[in-house]
Amino acid sequence: MSPSSTFRVAVLASGSGTNLQALLDQVHGRDGITIVGVASDNPEAPALDRAAASGVPTAVFPRAQYAGDRRERDRAMVGWLRERGTQLVVMAGYLQLVSDEVLDRFPDAVINVHPSLLPAFPGLDAVSQALAYGVKLFGVTVHFADAGLDTGPVIMQRSIELPDARELDDVLPHIHALEHQMLPEVVRLFARGEVRVASTHPRRVLVGSLAVLPER
């Protein structure tokens, strides 16, 4: 990336947008990174207000507006993202699966943050799933999105041991703290060209200096 250029990031969010806020606070307008748009499936999402407060363009793509056709909805969203020159799409609390309309147009450039140590506890209510299972180790995964449910290659994982956790409130503040640290860090790595999928193994992700060195 040349000094005069900017790495253009778009965010998809369905809810409160605390992960979006972490990106706005930590990377937007810094390190050669600009958040160029925030899209949502939910017209009432507080994330849209957070974006607007930072002067970031927003758009809403409710599936019902497209006769329930996810591919048609995603096709319209892709058009909006591409108009903004998006280079990386970040799913930050986006509660929809994206179709190949998105994945094919942003190859190896759609990422998601998930509140568990995948492949454990994919899908919704991951922390509740973990508590019900009785785990002692909780965590967060940032991974590439693919056509499955939280099945894409892992980019980064971090964990925290909480042996006495019994309720959501015992876990969620720690999970959010990890998310708010990790997601900006991964976006910075992408902006520096330091994340790529290994050509020798489709599930191996090279991160940091490894990504810019020849594979062995």
C-alpha cells in the first residue's frame, strides 16, 4: 500500500455495534485504514447510529425487501460495497450468513469474529452453549467467512480461563474485551498485507511476517 493510498474496510453489523465501535476508535483514519461503509440487515441496529456519528456512510439491506431471497439481497449489498472500493469486509456481529454473491466478489477478504474457540460452539448463543457444556476455557476466533456456519479458516484465536463462570455476565465482559482487541489487530494485519491462506493447505492461514515470506 502506497503512502497516499488507504486500505478500505466495510463492516456488516446487525446489532449494538460494539465491535464496530472498537474499529472506529482504533483503526478508522489511522494506519492508512478507512472504514468506508457500514451495512446492516436491521434498520434499527444501533451500529448504524455509531457509524453515522463517525461520518461513515450506512445502508440497510433487509432480506424481506428482496422477497426473502438472500442471494438477491447480497447482490445488492455487494454493489454498494464495491461502489466504496471495499477491500476487506468485516462481519462484526452480523447475524446473517453471506452467500457466494459476497464471497466470490471478495475472495479471501471476508472475515468474521465469533465468541468461541472454533470449531467448538459455532452459530448463535455460543457463550451460552459453552456454559451449558461446562467448559472452563472460553475465547474468541477471528476467521475467514465461507459458505458454512462459522467453518472458515482460522486467522486468530485467544482464550481466557474462567473456571468459576456460571452465568453469561461472568463471561461476556471478558469475551468483549478480547473481541475489541483482536478485531482491530487483524484489520491492521490485512492492511499491511500480512494475512493470507497458504497455497499448500486451504485451512492454514499465514499471519504476520510469515505471510510475507515464501512458503516452505
